[in-house]
Amino acid sequence: MQLNRISSFYLVVLFGWAIVITSTKAQETSSKVQETSSKVQDTSSKAKTEARFKVYGNCGACEERITEALDQKGIVAGGWDREKQEVWVVYRPSKVTLEQIHRYIAAVGHDTDLMKADSA
């Protein structure tokens, strides 16, 4: 009889540990799911888009004005190819729209595919 009580005690203790371990694992998994969820939200606000479009200019001064116009919040990188008369830009749509980028360039005196310099 004494042996059965001891065995039952160990069985209860072992069973209790199994519950604690399972409960702890569930909490860890829940925490990881929450972390992943918040990382996905952060990533979506940092999503980047690349665009290319025509911007007309002639010289180094034009290139300087155009590239300076791209120095705006939400524009990650950009440049102007004089030979192709083309701007390439990497931007965050959550911070700036493509239309705004056209407007920035038109505002410094250069026509784009969508906007004339005098209409900015």
C-alpha cells in the first residue's frame, strides 16, 4: 500500500510537470506569433516600390536639379539617366505617391511623362 501511494505521488508530480511544460510552450508560441505579426506590420509600412519614367533635361545642372528634387521624405534612392532621359526611383508608397514625385521634379523646372514643369 505504501508503494502505491509513492507511485501515485510521482505520477501526479510528473503529470503536473507535463501541464506546466505544455502551458509554457503554448505561451512561448503565442509570444512568437505576436512578434511575427508585429514584424509583418512593420514590413508593410516599409514596403518599397521602384519606378522609371521620362524626365527631360540637357546638362549636368539639369541632373543636379532633378536628383536634388528626389531628396524627399519617402524616397529611398533615385537618379537620372541623361542619355535615356529617364528617372529611376525607389520609394515608399506609404510616405509618398508617384504623382508627388512627378510634381517635385516639375517644380524644379523639368517636364515628366505626367506633368509639365509650368503646371507644378
